[in-house]
Amino acid sequence: VLNSRQSGKSSIRVRTMRRLRDAGVECAAIDLSAGGVQNVTPEQWYVDLIDHLIESFALDVDLGDWWAKNQLHSEVTRFRKFIEEVLLVEVKENIVIFIDEIDSVLSLKFSTDDFFALIRAFHNQRVDNSDYNRLTFCLLGVASPSNLIQDKQRTPFNIGRGIHLKGFQLHEVEPLRKGLAGKFADSQEMMQEILNWTGGQPFLTQKLCQFMVEESEKENPGSVEQVARARIIENWELQDEPEHLRTIRSRILRDEERAGYLLDLYQQINSHGEVINNESAEQSELLLSSLVVKQQDKLKVYNLVYQEVFNLNWVEAEIKKLRPYSEAFRAWVASSFVDESRLLRGNALKDAEEWGRDKNLSYQDKQFLAASKEKEIQEEIAAKEKEAQLERERKDREATEERNSLLTEANIKSKRQIRSGSAVLLLALFIAGILGVFTVREGKKALQAQEMFKEANIKAEEANKKFEDANNKAEEEGKKVIAFQQQTQKLRTIANGAKQQAKEEQGKAEQAQINANNANQKAKESQKIANNANQQATQAKEQAQVEQRKAIGLWTKSLFASITRE
């Protein structure tokens, strides 16, 4: 019998036990919440179970001695041996063991999966040991079967039978109607109106019946709706005694991580009137809260009272109250406050800080928000440092590219200047070559002059004329030599300028230094060639002068010989 609180579980257990005992069935009722669950060890828990059974069935067993004799066995094995070797032996009648508040096992610090598996084993033993046919367990509490088992591979409850408790129907509340009979003219109609507001919820139905009885004592009693609103719905938190509505609220909001899902689901049900039942964990939890009820394959709000108290405004208000970072917070705490991946950042942190601004936060909440803020600042600083590093790298890269560009440009200019200097030098060499050829040609002319002077004896006048022509030509050649010297000097100046400019470009382009030096060396070699050409030109000039003197000498001799003959 797994249902919500104040749904009549304990009442039905008491009535059922009474009927069973009247039928000769031995019964025992164990309330697991009675002995507490904090810091209870497995041994203590099983000892308490056996002690309750010994007391309930009045067994003549010394628990201390019996437990000590079986100390080599595990706790669950000792419980099995007690059922098999003591209880089923001492009690010959049918046995029903009611275990109430079974959901208390969820608060234990150890697993009780073996206990539920043992109950299943008792059922399976009926095939081999007929005594187990006399044994029945009845579990009552506020939990779903899946919640009671930690190991989801186990299915101990598929051999059990679930008992679904519904709200009171009109034909089931005859004792309550009789209480209204002497107070109202039509107690049947009054009872139906009460059920319309409570949906037959046992606790709420009895409470409203009591209020209506008290209302009947007044001179002008109010209607069921007026009483329900005045004494239950309005200011419900102050009037909720004995506690009922607050229990429902606590059940929904107790787990912040899941509260949002439950509120969202309930909001859908309240807004649309119903939703399809898919037996999800959230739907099961909402059913256990008593806020909704399952009707056929749909979930609906249990009754009008709940719908008025837990209305859409209440849902929206509770959603806003929820810690917006509950999942991250729980994971951070579970990691002993070291998992920085769970800390908040950005808008999530801003929302959390805004949410907690007007709230009295716990110390751990303050720690969490402070750690989140510190982490965010650290990450912002790291991001800025990284950005600055990238900017520095970008500027360094641009500077390197600019420097390489300048060096490349300087290298190109240097090579261009070197080529210009080389061209000038080549031109100088070309001119020098022409002059050299011209000098050779003039030498040949000097030889021809000698031939002419030899013929001077025959034709004196013709020789004299030729001498004058040769003399004029010699003067012209002298001028050409002087012009050549001047041109050579200019070429030398240009070459020196090219050399100097190459050196300057060499200083600007360190990477092109080797090429510039090679070019400079070539320029020097070219200059040397030019000097050689100049030297050759000078020699040609001297040779021409010698030839001129020879020609003059020959002419003089020829003239003197002619005079002598005359």
C-alpha cells in the first residue's frame, strides 16, 4: 500500500488487522520510523525487526543468545533463519507482517535491497516449503516501488500486489453522513457537497465534516464553499492544523533539484485540467504528494481545495523561489567544494546573485556564489592576458613582416643600383674597346704615313700635303684622347658614385650584404678593367705621338734631302 500521507493507509491497516485477527490470522505491525533511522547500523536495524516480531507474537526466545549463536552469518541471513527456524515453527497459524513507513529505508545509510530480495525469496520458497504459504508481508508507506530499490536490475516487487487507495465515495462515508444527519436537513446533499470540495480525500473530508458540524451551531451557518474557503483555503498556512496542506507543499519542494520538474508538471495539469499518465518518475512523485490523483489513464488535480490553495499564482511564486542553481550547487557540495566546473559563470551567476540579493542565504550558498565570482574573475583575467598575448604576437608578426618587406625592398634597390653600376662599367669598357680599336687603326695610318714619306722624294708637294693632313689628324686624335680622358674620369666618378650608393644600400639591407659585397667586388673588377682600358688608351696615345714624331722626322729628312739635291 504505497500512497500519499494522510490518505488512510494507517486506518485501513488497523481495520484490516482487526478483521484478520477475528479470522484467526496472527498479525504484527512494525513502524520503521519509530526507532529512528539516523546512524543506525545494519545489525541494529535487523535486530529491531526481530525484536518487534518476538514481542508481537509473544515468542519465547532470548534474542541476545540467539543472535550470538548466529553471529557468523550476515544480518539478512540471520533474519531469514529467524523467520524459517523460529517464527514459522512457533506460530502455526497464518501470519501477516505489516511494515509501516517503509519509505523510512530511504533515509538509512546502507542498502536494504537484500531485505526486499529476501521477501521475494520467501514467496519463491512456497514451492519447496509449504510453511511459507502461511507468511505474508504488507508494506505501507509514501514511496514508489522503484524508489525503494537502489539496484535497478532487481525486481522484487513484481510478485507483489499493489493496493490503490481511492478517495471516499458517497456510499463509503455513511458514518460521516450520520454525523451530519442531526445538524442539517439534507445530510446526503451536504455530504455530497463536501465530497465535491475534498474529492473524497480521507483527512480533508473528515476535517471539513467537523467544520460543518461546528458551523451548524451558528445562527446563520455558511455553505460548504464558504466554510472551505474561510477555514481551509484562505490564510491556509496559518490555519493548517493538524498539518495537511503544508505536508503536501513540503513533499513537492523538499528536493530542489526535482521541485522544478514537479511544479512544471503540476502547472500543466492545473492549466489543462488533466494530462496523460505515462508513469514517469515525476508523475509518481506528484501522486505520492496527494496533490493529483489518477483517474483511468489521466492525472487530475485531486480536489477543489487543492486547486484553490495550490493555484497557478502559487506555482509561479514557488518556481521563482527555487534556488536557480540547485543542481550545480549540489554537485559542488558533493565534490567537497573542489569541482570548479560546477561553479556559475556569466548570466547564470548574475541571475543567482540577483536571486539571492534579498534572501538570507546559508553559509554554503554564500561560499558557492563567492567561489563562482572569484572563478569568473580569474577566467576574465586569463582571457584578457591571452588576448594581450595574441595582440603582442600579432604586432610582432606584423613588425617582422614589415621588416622583411623593407629588407626585400632594400635588397631590390641594392641589386638595381648594382646593375646600374655594372651597366655604367660595361659602357666604359665598351668605349675603351672602341678607342682601342681606333688606336690600332691609327697605328696602321701611321705606317701608311711612313709609306707616304718614302714616296715624298718623288712627290714632295704631295708628301707635304699629306704631312699636313697627318698633323691635323694627330691634333684631332689628341683632342679625342683628352676627351676620352675626361669621359673616363666621368665614368670613374659615376662608378665611384655607384659604389658609394651600393655601400649605403648595403647598410640598409643587412640580409643583402653578401650580395652587395659581391656586386661591389664586381664593380671593383670592372673599375680595374676600366683602368686597364685607360692605361691602354694612354699607351695608344703615346704610340701615336711616337708615330707622329717619326712622321715629322721622315718629313724633315725628306725636305732636307730635297734641298740638298737642289
